[in-house]
Amino acid sequence: MAGLICSPSSALSSVGCRTERRWPDMVLLSGLCGFLLFYGLNVGELYRTESLRAILGAEVLRTGDWIVPRLYGEPMLTKPPLAYAAVALASWPFGGVTEWTARLPSAVAATVVVFLIYGCFQRRLGRSAGLIAAMLLPCSLMWLDRVPSAEIDMLQVAWVTAAVLCFLRAVEQREAGGRTEWLWQQAALWCVAGGTLTKWTAPAFFYVTAIPFLLWRRRLSMLWSGPHLTAVCVAAVPCIAWAAAVGCRVGWSPLIDTVAREALPHLSPLHHARPYPWSEIVTFPLLFLATNLPWSAAALLTLHPRFGRLWDERGRRLWQLLHCWVWPNLLFWSVVPGHHFRHGMPLQPGLAGLAALVWISWLTGRLRWPAPRLKAAFWFVGLVAVWLVVKVVFVQFVVPRRDDGRSPRTTAEQIAAAVPHGETLYLCDLKDEGILFYYRRPAQRVEWDALGGDGRPRYCVLTAAEWTARPALVLLRLRDEQGDPIVLCRLSGSNEAGGDGVIGRAAGPAAEVHWDRPAE
């Protein structure tokens, strides 16, 4: 490790340290990313909402509609389409969506984030600093659970990270009187647009970072400068174009209602379904910091006012940006109700960057290392090595057992064996995309009364409450991914339903269902 850091007497930002050949770093980081980010792509069944992302990606391939996300043929506008399009693109060369192709975009996005952080630190503090920051970044409980994963979070992290770091370059150009400020402003806002089309909250993460940073640098006027306003207008074009395309295809009302339903409960106390969760103001930041241990503990040391004096102007500017990236956003998303701590993932690169500054200070002697009996370099290498072991344990023992006893694949295979080929599977209130993903046959969500009495039997998966309200012939009694009881029913046609013309009503008294016993 000693060969990877500059001597304590030399500044990490020296030209000699920055101009070393970087190919060994590229090789090392590629190997680290390959192990930490791609290992486990195909291990375990899709878990929780991973299946929803995979089904939506499969619908893109099936329908060829890259604009409107669809679930069982119906528009699904709770999230923009870019993440689902990424799943579809990753899966297209292989003929369909599988576990590993659905998770591949998150691993690629995480790799991009690692190399962005490396480039940012290497440019300002030297090659060794870049390597330390990049090695530290993926060693996090948040990344352990979300990379690789079919979830949206890591794609948003990549967009937000790229936007923030491009904006840093724009500020540097403004302060140095450079000519490429407009280019970096455009790049930053285009990344914000990409994040917006991945998950709605990307602009909030960006501006809650940019505004405090510009205030600290006394450059707030950049927000209404020509380059920034032009970048905003240009980057708004794809977002407006997507909204217009959705409005033309499915109508403006579904889009507006869905976005309002997603946003207002988080932004307006009047639209929140429950009393304001005051406890989340404390629990959200604590859980976020806990899932980023031990690096979050090191990052707290950077709050000392004297820490900024350890760096030259370029290092101090980076230190300021990282603080503005983490703490204002952490406060904002703690006050805005209804967020899980994993929703703070776009802050994690900023927190890891602050921790990296502390480790760089320890490794170069700028800060006194608190455990002199064992060198800081050995501790750093040891922590990374321990994390590699944690990754192996997680992939080999935790992931395969997450769905023990209620495997969606097994449940789907049972349903597929009971439903004749060529028949559509109907569902009303059931929300278990894990089962439907592995079912891999036509399924459609309908209102109960829409199952009209045309004399044909229908096969439907019902929740316990649905079956109790309107009994039907039970073919299988199962449990969903959450362990709740569900039934596969055959709903009779009108000729078999007592002549009432409503499919699903039993002709005689319904038998009692015992959920833990096999069907008779």
C-alpha cells in the first residue's frame, strides 16, 4: 500500500503524483468492480420489487413501447421509463429478461460511479487519492444490497453523481475564467434530465447540493447566468417531450394524477396519509449513517473547521462540495416524510468521498493516525479485504435464502402446471410481480366485474379477502412472497354460475378454505 500513496511530506496534488501512469489503477479498480459489483448477478431469485422492474423491462421488449411503461398491458407511470428501458436493452441481445440481465444495468451504473469518483479525486488530489476514494466507495451495506440488483436506485446514483461532478467542473471553470463552463453546465443538466427520466427526485438531489455549494463559494449568480439557464432549457426538452408523448398516448389525466399521487404525500403534509412522522427526522439520518459504517464515522471528522485547512484550493473546493452533497440533502430528505433510508443512496458517494479525505489525511500524515501500533495503510487494506469476505458470505449464504419457504419461481411453476396453455391468467387485487415474472405466460389485471359471463372458464389468482367475498372453485392454495395466502381459482362461465351471468359466483355454498392444506 505504501507504493500507492505519496510521502507525508509531499502534497497529493503535486503534478508528479498526478501524471503517473494510471493503467495499473484501471486494472485494480476493474478487478475490484468485477468482484464487488458483478459477482452474484445470477444468484438467487428476483427479490421484492426487483420482479416489478424485470416485468416492466420485459414489457418493453414484448410491446416495443419504449415511452410508456406498462404492467399487464396497463400504463404504469409511477416511475419514468429509463430504468425499464435499460433492463430491456441489457436483455435484448439474449432474447429476454432474466435475473442477471435485469440486474446488469445496476452493476454497470455502479462501475461508472466508481470510475467517476476515481477521476474526480485523481484530478484534484492525485492518483493515489483517486484510488483510495474509488476502493472505499463500494464497500458499503447499501451497495451490498443494491448492487447487483434490478432496482432503480443505482442508476439514479450514477446520474446524480455525474451531474454533481460535472457541476463542480463548471464552477472550477467559472472561478478560473475558463471557456468551457457552458459545456460542463450542459453536461450536468443533461445528467439531471437522465436522472429525472429514471426517478423523479433527481433534480431535488442536484439543486439541494448546488445551491448551498454556490452560496459557500459566493457564486450563487451562476444559477441565473446564461450558461445555466440555457442548459436548463436544453435539458428540459427530453423530459417535456416524454411527458407530451405520454399525454398523447394515454391522456394527460393519468400522468398528472400519478405524478401528484407519488409526489404530494412526500412534499405536502395535507396530502400525507398519516400524521407527520416526527420520529423519521431522527431515524432517517441515523439509519443512513449506520448503513454506511465504518466510513460514515470517518466522514464525521471532516466537520471540524480546521479540516478544510489541510488542503489547497482545489482540495478545499472538493471538500466543500462533498459537504454540500451530503448534509443539506440528508436534512431535506429527513424532513420530507415517507422515505426509506435507501432512498438516500445518491448521497452515499458524497459521504464516501468525505471518508476518503480522512483516510488520505491519515495515510499521508496530515492527520495523526489514532492507532500508531498498526499503520493506517494496513487498516485500510484490512477493511477492504474484510469487505470482500462479507461480499462472498452475502452472495453465497444470504441471497439464496431470502425467499426460503415461499419461492416465487416454485409458486409460478405450480400455477403454470394448473393453467392450460393458451389461457390468460387474471388477477384483480394481487400484487406479487415475483410470481408473475416467473410465470412467463400471458397475465392481465382486471376489475372483478369485467370478467364477463361469456360461458368460458377463467383462471384467476385471488387474495384471501377476494376469495372470501366471492368464492370460486379452488385449484391451488398457495402463499405469495410475503407469506400471505392466495388461491388459484377457476371461475365458471354464466352457464355454470346459476344463470346470474356473473363469473366467479359459486352455484352452491362455498367450502371453507384451509390455507395450509393442499387442494382437494
